[in-house]
Amino acid sequence: MWLSQTLEFHHPAYVGDTLHIKAQIKQKSLATRTIILNTTVVNQDDQFIITGESKVKLLAVAEKGVLALETQKRTILVTGASRGIGAAVSQALAREGHQVIVNYTKASDKAEMVVQKIHQDGGQAICIAADVADLNAVQMMIAQAEDVFGPISGLVHCAAPNSALKPFGELVWQDVGSQINVQVQGAFQCVQTILPLTVNVVSPGMTQTERIAEMPEKARMLARMQAPLRQLGQPEDVANVVTFLFSPAARHITGETIRVSGGAGMV
């Protein structure tokens, strides 16, 4: 179904002319089942008769056609990807053939190591530094990534600053504010910049990463014992769920929160 079009008419078409009509897909959205087309009409003298852009909605697609569309490899931005869950997610997605943008803030050596591992496994990835709490930095990162890989069609927001392990009375607002700025504001700005997409949330429980390295062993042991599986998660456990959500097997899942917590309840 043709939703809208913006066309410019450059020359008239006459009876007897031979017209060549070309429609090239500029952008697609699996979530809304719409595509943006660049449309041109040229006559036998290579004169442009019409140029413009159209938006089309796919009303009914055969099952085989839907799967073919969805199994196309994506360009996926992974924030906070220089270590921990973000690094594991990046490598898992790259193994599935997706092109990955490894975002980091300061740890350039670790981000480059993630990219190097992906390349060694035959995958495609680049790393780009950007503070996701800074909207200008996010916009510049996405522009830079699209110059290399083209439009971004997936986002995994893993960025989070180190937690301040202090008694409540010793905390200052900066300790709390930095978490909100990166995890909440960062997610808002990244998602808003690359909309529209289908959205799901993966909620890890306590996972064995550098972020909990300074946590007392007693606290980690307590977390293990409170989980029905009696173990902490590994970054790969989260990466496997994320990879699944980008696969055709998850094509009918949206708006969900999937807990990867060994059965532990989270509020």
C-alpha cells in the first residue's frame, strides 16, 4: 500500500516515449513493515522525467518472504562494548554475521581488542568512542558508523559506569547521577536517534564481570545462594539471549522484558 510520496516532475512525457522506471530501497523497518523507495523515471534520451521518494507498507507477505527479509544481516550498535556483557554481546552478534559497532568511552585498548577478536573470527566490526550521555556524541557516533556500514538497524544498550560501592551515607549525587545519565538518558538518546525499531529488554541478574570485581565475596556468595540455579550469570548467558532476539526465531517477540538471572526475582 502506497502511504506517501514526494515527487519532482522535471520534463514532460510524450506519446511514443520509452520510459525506464527504477525504485531502489533506501530504508526498511521490519517493525512497521514499511520501506522507503528512491524512485526515478528516465526517458529514452536519459532525461529525468520524475525523481522523488515514496513510502510503502507491505500488507501481506508470504511466510517464506518474511523469513528471507528478517534473516538479512544487520548493522548493530552495542554501547558499553569494551568489556563484560557488551563485549560478549558484540562477539556473539558478529559470529552470527552481523556488522557490529563497538562503542566505548575511555577503554580504547579493550574496545580494540574486542574488534580484533571479531576480525580474527572472520566477523566485521569497528570501535567508536562516544559518551552516550552526550546527545551530540551519540549523533556523531551514529553518523560515523553509517559512513562505514550504512544504516544502523539494531541497538543493544549495555553502557553503565562503575558502581560506587559505598554506604548510603557516604554517597554523593554524582555517584547516582552518573548511573542515570549513562543507563537511562544514554538509552533514551540512542534509541531516539535510530528509531524506528522493534524493542525488547534483557534484564541480567548479577553477572560475573569487572563491575562486581570489587564487591565483597560474601555479597556475591549471597547473590548466588538467592538464585534458584545457585550461580552467577556469565556475560555469554546474556549474549545468547540478545543474539536470539535478533534472529528470525524471535520475530514475533516485542515489548518484552526477559530476565537472565538464574531464576532470581528482581524488582
